Amino acid sequence: MTVPNGPMPAVLGATLGRALAPVYGMVVTHRNRRFDAGVGVVRLDRPVISVGNLSVGGTGKTPMVRWVCERLLDAGATPAIAMRGYKSAGGDSDEAMEYADALPGVPVGAQPDRTAGLRALFATDAGSAVNAVVLDDGFQHRRIARDLDIVLIDCSRPVVCARLLPAGWLREPMASLSRAGTVVLTHAERASEAALDAARTVVVQYAPDVPIAVCEHAWASLRVGADDCPVDWLLGKRVVVACAIGNPAAFIAGVRGAGAEVAAEVVLRDHDAFGRAAVARIEAAMSSADALVVTEKDWVKLRRTSLAESEFPIVRPSLAMCFREGEDGLAGRVRALVQPAAPA
């Protein structure tokens, strides 16, 4: 049994899931004890920041990785991103292509053996200048030592009663939060104050000295075809929503929050390649709508399909992490890793 580090697994029956969860927990505990002892861990010769989570499903890792890279760039560093990289039908990683679009000039290494991928990257002209590494989905990828572990928790999900896989949606026990350098409660826009308080209580229980930040996922703008448009472009429009992401409910809620009427939903499992059948479903649904709304992550795959030739409006929201609290502290910890300390 391995610790999932990718798409959400199929849901098992409740009884079987509860029976297997303790076995899964024993495997995770044994694995973590080995890493705690340094077995199989490699330390790179430059700072490493991990962005990850405890759960399956989307918690906002991609926009958080972008935020971290932007803070590193602001500090004068030259970051690179290391990720497992789930391949699309064209053979490239959809998330790597999304990063290439959003962070031009930031090298991305996408392969299951991240250490080998980074060493190969460092040997290139572009990689030789890299002086900081950001691990995408790195909390469970402990073979690379890190200087800062940023752990994301979707506070719109019930944290208090969360269970280990396969009975629930946790990759690791909540006690693993003790390894975190900072915990970020995400999707605060979809959580009540009671849910936020409950999430904070759980974090403090397992990691009493770890700083907590809180952020919302907000749409900064829209890309409609080749044009940049304000979010209110969607107001009153009938749309088809298509996505293959870890947290489709949050994306669909964002579409409705922008004032659009969702005429149809085409929701596929995380990292789906959008084959011909899926594209045909989308095209059929578009006949009764004003626009198609997709994520940037999904558009890097869909733009290789017949949809790219369509004159039908295809809308891609630009997602931003908007902090309610803790942004300055986290930004300071990121900058401190690449900037020399001020003289006393």
C-alpha cells in the first residue's frame, strides 16, 4: 500500500474502507518514521519549499505554488518547480503546461522521480541559475528535504471528523501537521466562521506552534478567447462548465458566484485527458449555452482538441489566493530562505 500522491482514488464501500484504514495508517506511520530518521532523504544544495496537503482532492496547491514563486521572484531569486507530472494525451503534464503559461521563465521539472528531474534540470543552462526549488504536492514526497513545508487544508470540508483513506479523504493522520512550517486554511470563502474555528482548533491541537494563515480563492479576471475581461462578463450568461480537477464543486460555485447560470456540467475525474467522448459531450451541451467555462489547467488539454477551432466563447478564470490573515508572515518566511539575514 502506498501513500496517494495524485488523483483521488475510487471510493470504496464504507465497511471495507473502515476495515482497511488502520492498515493504511500503519503503513503511513512506518514510512514516516523512516523519513524522520533520514532514511532515503536527499538534501539539495539550495532552499526547498514544499506546498502540499494532508488530503486527496483540490485544496489550492497550484495557485499557492504560483504565489510562492511570485514571492521568490520578487525577492530576486530564480525558482524552479518540481512536480510528479500527470501526462495529458499529448504526452506533457497538464499542470506543468499551466505553470509555463502563468510563470514564463520559471523552469518546471515534471517526472515521478523528482530528485532525478531536478538534477537533470540543474545540468541545463536554464537550471544552472536556479537557487530555490518549490515542490508541487510535496508534503508526502519526503525523499527531498525541505526548508519550509506549507500545508494546505480546505476548511470548507469537515476537518474534525476526517478519516484516513480509504475510509475518508486523509492521506496522513492529522498528527502529521507537526511537520508543517505553516498551515494555510484555504477556501475560506466557502466556509462558515464555525468551520474556520473548528479547523483552527484542529491545527492548534496537533501543531500548537505552527503559524496559521487563512485565504480565499478568488477570480481576478477572465480570459475569453484571446481577450482579458472582468469577472462580471459572465453575469447573466448561460454557460457549460467542464472540468477535470480535484475540487469541482468549488469551481462550479465560483461560476455561479460570478452571476452565470450553469446550463450543464461536464465533470470528469482529476487529471482526465478529455478524450473524444468527453469533448463530444461538451460540444453537445454548448448548443444551448452562451459560453464554455473551463479551468486553465483543463484548457491546456482542451486547446489540443476541436474546441480550439471553435468561435464559441471559451472562458478561463484567472484564480488568485487572497489572504484574510497571515500573508505577510508567510511571505517573510519565504523571502528569508533566499535573502541574507540583515546584520545585527
